Amino acid sequence: MNSSLTHLREDYRLASLRRNEVSADPFAQFRTWFHEAQQAQLKEPNAFVLGTVTPEGQPSTRTLLLKGLDDRGFTFFTNYASRKGLALAANPRASLTFLWLDLERQVHVQGRVEKVTDEESDAYFAVRPYGSRLGAITSQQSSCVEHREALEERYAELQRQYPEGSHIPRPANWGGYRLLPDAIEFWQGRSSRLHDRLLYTKQGALWTIDRLCP
């Protein structure tokens, strides 16, 4: 196993990333790359890894889906009482990493996290698929459950309580977060591990751009 792992590698050659070719606005640059990921028909290009830190200082990561983007930041939704929700309540800073491996690219974002408004959470919850809305009520995310049948029984009860087409209220412990970035790094794989890395750092209302060593 160890021998096979040491020989697993790819030499990235698809593209380059030069400062004179990128937008001065990191949100505009992200939208360009995200559009190209969509055009490449990558599966779930809005998937990202969310990194948080627990009150005890333990780093924790998990994969989520981006559900909103504007010039304020990156929006995602979850259970506020989940492991990540409790971590964000104690330490409202986090990181997001988007990996588009087929394009030999990744974007790393870090910054402060805040809850979105109740109106924003209500609006998104209302357009979720029927099953996803019931699932949000069924699951006490990150808590222990005795067996899967208990989840399925609770889900069936909710199906009877809220038939398809009826109004399903958003649970008070479920909603959105917005990460307000102060740093966004764009990474493009290059040959011989001499990757291109451009780091946008927020300075007041402006963004500076620096090239980082790979």
C-alpha cells in the first residue's frame, strides 16, 4: 500500500494563472471559475469543504453545497444545532475550499461567518424539494440515533402531518450562514509542482493581490 501511494501523482498542465489575466475583484474571478466548472459539466461544482474549530480547539471539516453568492460573501444552510453550528457559535470564523480537480483548480476562502436573516432562510427553505424540507425537520443533525428505522419512522410521521403540497414551516434551528471573506486564494495546478497561487486579501474596502510560492 505505501509503495503504491508514493507513486500516485499527476503532473498538472492544463492552464496557468497570471496576475494580468485575473479580475481585480475576487468575487468576479470566482464567478468566472465557477462558470467554467459548470461549463465543464463537473458534478456538483458548488460542493466545498467547510473548516471550523470547536471550542476545545479541535479542527473539523465536512462537505457542503454553496447556495448563495453575492458581493458580501458565500452562503450555505444547515442545522444551527449541528456540530458545525455549535462550532460557529463559539468561534464565528471558518474556511471554505472548492476543489475542481478536472480543471486542476481549487479556491480557498477564509473569513468571518454570520447568520443570514430569517427572511433569507425562509425563502431558501421554501424552494427546497419536499423531501429535503421534511428531512431538515426529521434529523437532529450530529446527534446520536439508535437506528435508521427511528429516522424513517419520524419521516413517515411528518409525511402524514405535512402531505406534499402543504405548507411546511422552517424549523427554528435550521437556516443559513454567510461567510464574509477577508482572504481568497485561487490555485491553478502547474507542472513540476510549481503551482500558481494568487491570494486576494481585503484591506478596508479594497483587495490586494499577491503571488504565493507553491
